[in-house]
Amino acid sequence: MPLFEYVCSRCGEEFEKIVASVRSRVSCPECRGRKVKRKFSLFGVKSGGKFVSSSGGGDCSGCSAKSCSNCK
């Protein structure tokens, strides 16, 4: 299942959510608001032991995760 990034129109909270499909109803974990917008996301892959970002960089500077343990 894909991981999407969202921003809540009600409170401004930015969060990630694993969803079954693009049509899944998502609510904000902070205020429970249903008016959320999916953000444009970048992705990264690990190839040959080296992290490669879709933005072309080699670090986690574009990552919105709370920790980099998943990036490396």
C-alpha cells in the first residue's frame, strides 16, 4: 500500500498516511478534520547501498519523516 503525504485545510497539520487506494477517506490525526489535501511527494530508493532521491540529491533533506532511520 502506498504512503501519501497530506496537509489539513482546517488546522494546517502535515502528516503521512498509508492508504489502500487514492479514493480512501483520510482524516487529520490532530483535529480529525476531513478536509485534507494530498501533497506532492518525492520518493527515494536504496540502490547498491547508496540512497538515491527522486529530487536528485543524495541525502534526506527533502524527507518529511520524523527520523532518518527509514532513509538510510
